[in-house]
Amino acid sequence: MTTNAEASGPRPRSFFTPTRIVIYGIIIVAALYYLLPLYVMITTSLKGLPEIRIGNIFAPPLEVTFEPWVKAWTSACTGLTCNGLAPGFWNSVKITLPSTIVSVFIAAVSGYSLVNWRFKGSEFFFTVLLLGSFIPYQVMLYPLVMITAQMKIFGTLWAVILIHTIFGMPILTLLFRNYFASLPQELFKAARVDGAGFWRIFFQIMVPMSLPIFAVAIILQVTGIWNDFLFGVVFAGTQNYPMTVQLNNIVNSVQGVREYNVNMAATILTAAVPLIVYFVSGKWFVRGIAAGAVKG
Amino acid sequence: MQSSVSVKDLSLNFGSVQVLKSLNLDVKQGEFIVLLGPSGCGKSTLLNCIAGLLDVSEGQIFIGGKNVTWAEPKDRGIGMVFQSYALYPQMTVEKNLSFGLRVAGMKRDEIDSRVKRASEILQIEPLLQRKPANLSGGQRQRVAIGRALVRDVDVFLFDEPLSNLDAKLRSDLRVEIKRLHQRLKNTMIYVTHDQIEALTLADRIAIMKNGEIQQLSDPHTIYNKPVNLYVAGFIGSPSMNFLNGTLAGGAEPAFTTDDGVVVPVGRYVFDKAPTGSAKAVLGVRPEHIVLGDAAKDLPFSTEVEIEIVEPMGSDTLAWTKIGNHAVTFRADSDVHLTVGQKVLVGFDPARGSLFDTASTNRL
């Protein structure tokens, strides 16, 4: 053991220790690796087709043009029509907004009643709900097509909204249940002694305390539903295809010239909404996930 | 006097576990009852049943003469204070106090005057616009008491209200609760595992174990005449000394410990005079053991060797042995005791307690 007679205060540490160099090295390399495709997409989308044909995909654009972006948004051909992604964007908005609101609300109320208003069979109900989250969607696809056809909503926005709401239930209910279980039970008891009922306790006591978990649920649903392809292509009908389906139709069209710059612009446009959601809400997301995960 | 809260043959089962076993309790108007017991004894469960937060399996609950067994908590005429304070975090103190009144649809000026009165009594007026997060533990618990106060109810239920506070605050608030009770004269039912709280606050203490009330009496009786070994061992810190032995009945009853020490118990007042000879336990509180020359005049005295000395400030606790039984006794803190020292100790068995070994009940 070595001792220094002059030692006093914080121990001096040099910044460039071997550990630090290795850690930062790995982080920087990993970051570059993941950012490279994005870089290629952005530069390609800003190039004209002749420049792309030269083949230097890592080179920055010599002549910056926003033509591909405009085309992707307004006039690229998605199947038979050539109106660009704009109609798909609005379809996606029309699908995502109601599905998110309805599913988050129902899941919050279910989670709250599962924790605080235990009814006979509530544990069984919860187990069945959980099992639902383990079954692959594809298994239920055909029965759901039959059911929505019977309900005469197949091929409409209502069908997609209904399907998204149902499939959001298991994971969202679990999220809310765990969060509400982590709140002190005595608060709920105090509110009952104060005479508040089911809905008043929910809206005036529970919801104001649960904003982080609401943020998480909304983020999960908005990004999940926006990114969905399967339900959109099956249930929405041609008129109501969400953005993801239209993007696929642009990128995978087999006729004419492959317009890589338009494809890249269209892809970035489609991915923009989830990306913005993550950037804006990253802090909330982590906080909420941590809060919801503590108790089982 | 009319009983304020009355519990009749109350049972509660969680599945196959019987948490409360056919329990009876009568609380007089204005009485301060403390439910005391170790964790898991059912004391908080009983309180929750009285509050209406748990449905009972069998039996009835009466509050103010009305059968409230099936009534909602808000209709029972109770206010409740919780261990974790349970203040609504997003509301100011004022909103916390008035929440129940607003739910009940009370008029604005009536709410204001009740909140004002409660905050005056508890001296929390300067805190009314603060959120609970900006209050100290003691202030929070005061607000929680205030929330019960504004409801203007006959019965207050306290569920371990001081357990989350530090020792100093706990004793301060204990006095405040006592003062509050003397001023308001409401019926109060108070759950705690802290025997000091129970002994200082209660008019009567109910000692609970495994869902049953062991003894329901005033603090003095509980402390000096415990009905069974469990109560005797639970109450008192340091706990009562127990000597195992045999009790011989007759005109001159005498107790002989397992290792042959004879203790004459002629002056002991028996609940039920022993006839033959039976196994028994003699319990003596550490503070009833007398040290030195004064011990000579007592019915029992013996010379012992000091093994451990624990100075507590106000007095000193000494560990020793009578026969083979470990015994502790309290001595004045000015008496100088050293390990290995031989001293004379004695006690009057009339102040002790005798229990039947088989049934553990008081003799």
C-alpha cells in the first residue's frame, strides 16, 4: 500500500486513461456506423438522378436539389394514382390519432380498475389479456378480416382504428397496471374515505399523478401505429392506405426508372413523424418506462 | 354510556387465511382506543374494516348506533389518517383539506370556514398554498390529520400515523394528538406497533395477536396485570423477566424455580387460587427488582453477580442470573455497578405476575 503524505481533497484523475479511450472509441465508432445510412439517405435525396448514376454514394451532393422531396410529397406514383405521399400522410394521421386516444384511455381505465377495484376474476382477466400479447398478429388476421367484413367496416378507416385499439390493449394495460400498482394504495383509500367514486378518483387523483406513463403509452402507440404496414394494407382499403403502404408502393414500383433520390426522400418523410416523437419525448420516455417497470 | 363504535363477531378471510377471528370490540363515546400488536396481527385490517375499505366476511359494525356493515366509507361518519400521509401530491394543502367537502358538494363559504378552523387548530395556516412535496414529514402528517378534521366526524381512525417520522417529531406529534383528543373529545381508534405510543395515548389498549384481541384494558392494568404470557412479554421495554418453575398451592403458596430457588408468593393476589401443584411461570418487571439493603425487607432476596451493564442515561440496566434464569433489572443511574460485582437484589412477588405454563394464562 502506498500513501502520499500530501494527499488532500479530491484524487487527481487524468482524462485520457486507457479505459476512457476505449469507451469513447467504441461509442464513436458505433455512432458513425448507425448514422452512416441516414447520411447516405439525406445526401442521395438531395442529388439529381444523373449525379446518382455516377455511383459515389458517400459523396456530398454537387448540386443540391429539393426536386425529389417535392416529387415524393406531391406527385410520385403510388400504384395507379400519382399524388405523392401527401394523401397517405393524412390517412396515417386519421388512423393514428383516434387509435392512440381510444386505446390509451381504455388501457388506463382497465389498468386502474385491475389494481384498485379488484373484481372477481380480475386476475384471470389480466392473465388472458397478457396471453394476447404473446400471440403473433398473423394468426388472428384471417378471423379479423371475417369479423370486420361481418361488421361491414372492412376496407374502411374504422376497421384499422378498431384493430389498432384492440392490439394495443395487452401491452398498454400491463404498462398502466404496473404503474398504478406502484402508486401508494393509501392515496386511493384516502380518496374513498373522502367520498370520491370510481371516475373522480381516476380523473382527479390518478391521472394527474400518471403523466409520465401517459407520455410513454402515447409514444408507444403513435410510433407503433404510424409504423404499421400489415393492418393498414389488409384492413384500410385502397382509398385509405396509410403512409407506410404508399411508401412501399413508391419504392417497389416495377415500372419506369428507379428514382433513388425520390425513394430516399419519401422514406425520410415517412420516418419523420416517429423520429420527431422520439427526439421531443426521449426524456419522458425513459423516465416513464423506468417508472412502469419497477413493480410487477 | 352509548357506544360509539361497536364491532360484533367480526371475521375476515382472505381466501383460506383467517385474518380476523370473530372479533368483538366496544368503543365508548369519546374514548381513545389503541390497537397494539406486532405486524401481521390484523390491527390495520380491523381498522380498514371499520373504515369500510375492506368488506367483512362475517359479523357487523356499528358506528354511532347505526349498522354500517355495508355502508360506503364516506357514509360512516369517519375520518382517517394514514401512515404514508396519503396527501394528493398535485393539490395544494388547501385543496387537500377541502377535497372531501368539494366531493360532497358543500357550499363554498362553509368549506372555507371549516378549512380555516382545521388549519387554526393544527397551526398549518401559513402552509395552505403549498404542495405536499414542499412540506416536512411532521407538517404533512398535520395536514393529513386536518383532512380528517374538516369532515367534522365523530370517529377518527389513525393507521400508524407516526411511524414514518423521526423519534423527536414522533414524541412531539404524540403530545399534539393527545391534546387534540382532549380538545375535540372525539372517539379515536389508533393503530400502532409502538407500545410507548399505546401506553401514553390510550384510554384503553387492545393487544392483538393472530386476529384476536388478547387483552382490552386501561394501560395500567395491561402493564401491571397482563392476562397471559404473550401480553406480559409484549408490553414493557426491556421486557419482563420470566422464571420457569413449579407453583405449590395451599395456605402458604410457594414458587420453586426449575433450579431450586424458592420464592414465597404468599402476598400475591391470585385471580384463581391454585389448589395442587402445577408448572408455572413467574414474571417480574425489571424496575420491580430492588437493589441493595432495601432488598433485605422484601419477601424474596438473593445475591447475584452482575454480567453486563447498559447505562441508558436516565437509569442503568443490569444483566444477571437468578439460578440459571437470565434476569435484567433497572438501577438508578447514579449507582455504580461493575461487571463481576456481587450485589443483593430482591423483589415483592405481589407486584409480579404468575402464569400457568400449560394455558399461558394469568393465575
